[in-house]
Amino acid sequence: MPLQDLTPELRTRLNRLERLAGWFVLAALGLLLLGFGYYAYHTAQRKGWFVVKARYFTLLDRATGLRVGDPVKLMGFEVGRITRIEAQPPDDFYYNVYVEFEVRVPYQGYLWTTGSRVRVTPADLWGKRELEVTKGTGGTPTYIFHPLRDVTLQEAAQLPQRDQWQLAEDIYDPELPQILVPALTPLTAETLAKLRDLGRQQFRVLDTRETRRWMTGIWNDRDARYDPYTPRSKPYWLRAEETPALTERMNQLVHQVEDALPGILTLTNQVRQTLEDLSRLSRELESRAAELRQPVQNFTQLGDQLTRLAARLQAEGALGAWLLDPDGRTNLNRVLASAPAALNQTTQLLARVDQSLEQLTLQLSQSLENLAAITGNLRQQVEANTNLVSSLSQAIVDLDDFVQGLKRHWLLRSAFRRHESPAASEPPPTPAPPLRAPNDLRER
């Protein structure tokens, strides 16, 4: 329907709707632009687009696990980003990879010429690595924000507020490699006198009265002074302490394990030889104990017989007084008087022998327990590692069973302090007689 055919009232209402729709579109567009600007501002603030950044570089052996844009950390804080990763020229035989990164202001103030390093550490278990810079411990700051100026000795003496000016270079001894006046030393009268004595007529200074927003100087390690900084200046070099990735370390560990396997097999052979020697020793001890059992019983019976004989001879009218003359009785009394001492010595000897056997049995039991623990550990290692020979696993299991059998042997059973429960030692209860009817009892 053409617009001319509408009534004036409809035309007025349609114009109002068109204006309202236009204002709505303009408001939505303004909100959209406002939201986009807010997002761009916070993104720039978060990524440091408007923050001054100091440039550094380091040299590594490999670029494994590093990418452009990865964060750079300082004391656990994220202070910068990696901006460039390239390979070194083919004729560089000392370093392989060039890594350049930037550190946001004011975190660059923690990086000094002494103590500041770049640590390349593993970040996860998949070979990822990260850069971490360390706080300096001395020297001079890597970047400065104060104006630089080259002055002569006469001009330095006429500088306004001279105590707020500092040296921008290290002053060395002309004859020895020794720093006599370090950088950042205030220009006092004493400092100027030292420079005059050293024959320095021109040197570089910095004005600490003014601090600019951008870097004005970068430290030159070769010349030991601050050089003027420009966007084309070469970044400052921080030496690296590189740690291999976890995958490489795991490969090294696998190689070490493979190299150590022959030693493990040799150790198992030695353990087997030791177990055979202990088995032979236990058999010899068992035979010696069986041989000593009968002499001990004989000594006990002899002591009992001598005691009874002494009691009989001491009684009046005993058969010994009739059979022996007075001299024989006197000699017999002397023999019987010395018999208790001999018996005591024999008893002490038997006690020492018994104590020695007990100590030897305890030592043998401890050795067997240690061997049992060793064989148990070897058994666990063999079961965990499927690459070992199956016969070695079976041999260790048999050795473990042999040691457990020694624990149940009658000679070594008491040494392992195994106590049976009281319920196992009691005889089984006698079952009660079955109940019968009274008629059955009468029949019987």
C-alpha cells in the first residue's frame, strides 16, 4: 500500500515508529562500541600493551617445549612473554637456539648484572618447558630510566646538585683488572679526586633528578658502562641454566636401568651363593648341636650320680665306711670335696655353650630374616619388571620358600618367637554320650 494512500494520523504514527527504531539502533550501536572499547582496554591492560617492556635474550641448546607467546615468570609471577625463537647461525658451535623475551616495567628492576639468570625448567609431564628469570644479587641494573651524558672532569665539577649525579660506568685500574670506582657512585668531591688521580678526563654520568617513562640506557658488559637505548638496540643477554625436559630425563633413566641390569643379575647370583653358604652353615650347626646333646646329658647324669654317692658316704655306717680304709675314705672325701667345684665349672661351661648357641641361633635368625626381606624385595621387583628372566623369578620364589621353611624347622623355631594360640594346644572336648530311652536302660 503506497504511503500517499495513508491517512495523516497513520503517517504521523509511522514517522514516530521510524524515529524510535532509529534511536534504538543508535543506542545499540553505542553500547556495542562501548563494550568493545571496554574489552579492548582490559585486554590491553591484562596483556600489557600500554606498559613499557624491557627486552632480553638468552641462548639455549634446544627449543624443546618452548613457543612464542609463552609466559616468563619471576618469583612465581608472570612478568613477560617470549617474543622470538630462532636457530643460531651454522658457524656458532657453542649455542644452538636464540630466545628473545620481554619483561614488563617495573619487574625489570629485579634483574641486575650479578645473580640474574634464565632458568629453563619443565612445566608438565609432556615435555613442556617454561622460562623463569631470577632476582639479581648485585652489580648494576640492566636498564635505567635516567638521562645519560658524557662530561669532562671540569664540567662534572660545575654540575648543579652534583650529589644527585652518578657515574654511568665502572672505572678500572689502568694496570690491573680491578674496579676502583664502581658505577652508580655519586659524584662527590672524593670521587672526582679519584678520577683526577687516575687520569680520567672524560666519563659518562646519569642524572637521577629526572626519571623518564622509557628506558634511556642499557648496560654494556663488554665496556662496563651504560649505552644509550633506542628501539634498535640489542637486548640485554641473560645467561641460561637449562634443564632437560622430563621426556629426555626419562629416556636417560631408562638407559641407566638398562645399563644396571647386568649388575642386578650379578647381585642375584651373589645372593644365591650367600644363601647356599648359609644353608651349608645351618646344616653344620645342626650336626654340631646333635653331637653336643649326648655329652651334655652324660655330664648331667654324672653330676647326679656324684651327688648321690656323696650323700651315701656322709652317712654313718654306710657301706663305704666298711669297704674303704681310713686313707681311702680320706682320699675319697678330698675327691668329693673338689667335685662341687668341678661341677660348677662344668655347669658354667655348659651355660656358656648354651649361651653361645643361643646367640649364634639369634644371629642366624636375624640373617635369615634379612635374607627373607631381600628375597621378598627382589621378588616384588621381578614381578613388577616383566623384562627379567622368568627363571630368576622362580629361583627367588624358591629361595623365599626355603627361608620360610627354615623358620618352621625344629632347631630354629624358637628363634622366630612364634607362639601358638592357647586354643590350638588344648585337647578337643570329649563328646557327651547320646541320650537313651528308659526302656533301653532297663533292657541293659
